[in-house]
Amino acid sequence: MSRLLTRRRFLVGSTLTASALGLTGCDALVENSRVQSVLKIAEGFSMKTQRFLQGDNALAREFSTADLSPVFRANGTSMPDNPQYLSWMSAQFSDWKLGVDGLVNSPLQLSLAEIKAMASRTQITRHDCVEGWSAIGQWTGVPLGLVLQRAQLKPEARYIVFHCADEYEKSLDGSGWYYESIDLVDAFHPQTILAYGMNGRDLEVAHGAPLRLRVERQLGYKQAKYLTRIEVVADLGQLYGGNGGFWEDRGYEWYAGI
Amino acid sequence: MDPNASAPHGRVKVYRHSLLVRLSHWFNVLCMSFLLLSGRQIFNAHPALYWGQYGADNDPSFISMQAVEEGGAQRGVTQVGALTFDTTGLLGLSKVDGEETERGFPSWATLPSYQDLAAGRRWHFFFAWLFVINGFVYLIYGIISRHLRSDLTPASAELAPVHLLQEVKDHARLRFPKGQSARHYNTLQKLAYLAVIFVLLPMMIATGLTMSPGFNAVAPILLDLFGGRQSARTLHFLSAFGLVAFVVVHVVMVLVSGVFNNMRSMITGYYAIEGDKP
């Protein structure tokens, strides 16, 4: 009897030790930089495969008003707290302006009224958070391609960077400001818009007022809110952490199509 | 020509599993282990499942795991439809470094053990690619070598209800085929393997792809097929559950029907069967 107990205890003990060792081993594997660079191969492979299958203009599914989420969950920052944003907000964004600069022939400073005066597109699409949830909303805005055409991209332009008015992670070096970037394929996609309207009303502060990006074939963290400036660049290495976005600098994929 | 090497004492070793079947089997074990561990990590980022095109915190969930406060104490609660279960310590609430933490699956069941969605995603998509490539190699081999046809497709006599019932009875009594009939998979085995190869695994891949907004633009028909991205997410989870159930039964069967012989045959290819005795 006592032998059995001892053996059982030994078995339980050794199983626990083995699984603990296994787990520590796995965590060590996760943190190994060489392993990480191998895993990253899959990201490039996924992007190339999806882009090949999509072609440039395959559309994201558009829904009807009957499909709208009753409550669209706001995510990320829902109320920027810096004085500049608060001052824009109190003036109903009448003195807010969107800068378009970088590798362009004619830099722009567009007011909200000017943006609203441009041709618009309205689309009902699904927003997919990287965490797994989805919400369907209706977005109205100006196609990004029209804005970029007005600014005239220089030949060396490769990426469009979106600077935002929310500091999502407070830090002394300013590395916590939200930003995002997309390439020219997505920038000129017909469903890529700078949205100022949501569900038939002006975009609410929680959802990124006065202007947010919608890039419908990618996940939620690409949909930058509280836009202040669009910068056209040749490469992403010079910006913040060098990975092309707030979440990208924190380990997430730059191509968020999956 | 008889490829089977005869051994003394009436035992015969038959070459049961070809090299490619053995390699793809173990490669699949590796991929599925990492996919399961990293999949639970991803699930934990939002431990609730919905039905339909959309689903988030304010929408009714189909399955969820969460921690609830009750009388000053925390409990882990798992909800499946209208039913709720207390799963404290396992699902919804479990200990992380000795401290009770709100968590879908416990840390020993996820990769990495701590909460890191970005890392979970990298591992998941890397092994998803390997898993898909492995599956295609196996399928192409299975068709060309006629492995699928001659080893896995049941004969019509095997599908007769009387025969199936007899096999179920034999399995329940842990009475396994011997002699000549042990040379081939039995019918329940064939059906289980076919269900995994042609239903559960393709289901995992298709529902996984349906969750990708990029792939939705390529094949929007998948959204109609599964009833929406959130339905696909739920089906992905349920199919994974089905695979885990299969693996549990599979491993139990391996253990009770001669673990040494089974392991040898999946490693070296050779499976020993008793000679037919009168």
C-alpha cells in the first residue's frame, strides 16, 4: 500500500516537474530571438499569399443596415486627454486640420469642412479586433486615394503613415503616441477611406473624431483614430520603433490581414 | 512475392505504415500541439464565442469563460448556451504565479504560459502553414499511392449495420482484431480517420481562413458557408475540441491495444501480428 502511494506520488511529482520544465522550455523558446525570426517568415508568406489571391482590388464584404451591431464597442483610446485635442474638441474640430506631407509634391492642410466637401464613400463593413471580436458599422468618408492624388505622391513614396492625437501609452520619450501605416496597395484600395461619419452621424470621440482610417481588409489596430497628419515615406524604419505602427512596435504583425 | 518477414513463434511482422505516413503523422503531432497551445492563447484574449457575422462584449455569447465576484470571492464561470458551470481553477479563473487571475484557459494550457496575444498569433500562423503543407503532402501521397483508397476506404460489407454493431461491441470490450484481420484497420478506425482527415481538419483550415479579413476579400463565400466570421470562430473552437476528443480516444486505443507494437509500427513501420491459429 505504502509502495503504491509512493509510486503514485512519484508519478504525480515527476509529471508535474516534467510539465513545468516543458512550460519553462516553451516560454524560453518564445523569447528566443532566433526562433522569433523564424516564426516571422510566416508573416511575409501570409501577406504574399493573400495579396496574390486578392489582386489589388478585391473588396471586403459590405453589409446592410439590418446587419449593424446594436452597440459598436469602442477600443483603444476612447478619450484623448492632451490639451491640444481637448481644445479642438471644444471647438467642434472647426480649427482642427489634417496635414498631408512627406514625399508629396504639394503638401496639404485640410480642414474638416474641406474634407467633407470632397467626394465621399459610405460603406457598411465589419471591424475585426485582433482579440477576436467583431462589430459591424457604417462609415462615411473620403477615399484616401483622392487625398493622395491631390497631394501628388513622389515616385519614391512607398508607405502612408498616419499620426494620431492619442498617446495610448504614457511615456517620457513620447514613444507611446498611436500611429499606423499601410502600403500603396491598401492606400489606393477603393474601400480605404478617411471616415468622418459613423452610422449616419458625425464620428464620435470614442470612435476617433474627427477623422479615422478605415482599411477594410485588415484588423482593427490598423484603423487609426484621431488622425492629425498623414506622412508619405519611403520606409518605416525611421519612425518610432521602426515597425510601422504602435502595436507593430509591440510585437504585432504589420500586415494584419489575418 | 510476400514482403512480410516471418518471425518465430507464429508472429509475423507486417510493414504497416509507409515512411511518408509515419513522417506526416509525427509532424502533425508537433503542429497540432503548437496550434492547440497557441490557439488557446489567442482565445484567452477574448474568451467568448458568438454566432453570426458580429459579436463583442455587448452581444449575447454562445460560450464564454469569465471570473465573477460572489460574496467577496472570485469564481471561474464557464457558460455554454443557457447553462453555466463553476470551473474555478481551470476555466475563467486560475492561478498565475500563485495568484488567482481572470483567464480563459489556465497558464499551463497556453503558449506562452503568460498572456501574450502577439506571440500566440505568431506561433499559431507559423504552425498553421506547416500543418497545411503537411496535410497537402499527405493527401497527394495518399491519392497517388492509393493509401486512402486501399487502407482507409471501408468496403461496403464493413459498413453493414450488423458488422458495425459487432465492432462497437468488440471495442467496448477492448477486444481487438488478431491474426489476418489485424493486418488492416478495422471499420471504426477507418471511419474515425476519414472523419478527421476529410471533415475536422479541413474544417479547422476553412474556419480559420474565414476569420481572416484579408481572406474574406478573396473568398467571401466562406462567410456565407459558416454564417459569419463569429460563427466561424465558434466552429473553429468546436472543431478543435473535436480533434482533442479524437486524440484522447486515439491515445487510449493505442495504449490498450498494445502500446509497444503500435508505437513501433508508427516509428519503424513494422507491426507484429499473431499468426492465425485454429
